[in-house]
Amino acid sequence: MVAAGQEEGKNMHVTETIAQRFGTGRVRSAIVVGALGCAAVLGAAPSAQAGTGCTLTLCSTTVNDSAYGVTAFFNWCRGGDSTGDSTATEPKCASDGVSQKTQNLTARGGHTPYNQDWDAFRVDAGWCYKVKFVRTGQSDFTRTYDRRGKTALWVKVGDNADAHVLDQGTASCP
């Protein structure tokens, strides 16, 4: 017989292994699809949430895989933009009654909360960022944002997308 703690540890290892192989966005999507399938069988429908919360399928997140900090922004203040679009104007708006807020993401693994919808991140003035966007049901893509010798830039992370800041530098672009 396996103790409860051992079984839980085994499940964490499987989840971590899957996440390493396929990326957190795909793992989260697989979990969501499974949960929605179970809910359909049981007759329960997932409820939509607005404001600070979101369903896992509609959340946008930023993950910092780089060696330096990254700043995430809660609200994106322009309409008609897609994941990866950018602006040199700092987003300062409120959305659904929630004021703009920021979160500093620590190096090598810091991320926005997975149960909240964080819509943007900042590419700091004088820096160059390499970012991979993972979108469920769509092709992943990678972009380089070069702000060396320029002001800061804010980048949109659309619903159901993960932005992974892979690397950043000041001397050259990664």
C-alpha cells in the first residue's frame, strides 16, 4: 500500500515531467480539457468570471525563464490588438473596475498567477527580450523586442496565451 504523501509526490513528478516536455501552457490546456469533459459528464457547466479571475482557458500569463527580472501588467488598454503586439505607451487604464497593477517576476521561473488574467509585460528601455508565445490550438511563435537605445515597450499577451521571456540582454539581442 502506498502512503498518501508518496502518491501525491508521484503525481507531482508526472506533472513536472509533462510540463518540462510540453510547456506549462499545453499542460494547463490538457488539464482544462479533461476537467471540462468531466464537468460535461456530470452535468456541471463552468462559470465565466470577469475582473480579477478567469477560467483557465481564458487566462493570459507571463513566465520569466530569463536570468533577469520582468515586470507584468494586469491590464492592456487598447482594443484590436493580438498576442505579441506592442506599444510605447504605458497602459494605465482600469478594466472591469480593477485598477492597473504590476507584478515583478523573479528570474528563472517567476510567473503571474495562473488563475488571474495578466494581459501584458514590459520590455525595459535599453534591453532586448526574446519571447516565446504559446497559444492553445494555435502555432507557437517567438519574437525579439529590441529596445536598446530606445524607451520601454509594453507587449500584449492575449487570452489563452502564455508569454515566456526566454532571454534578455543589453549588449546584444539573444
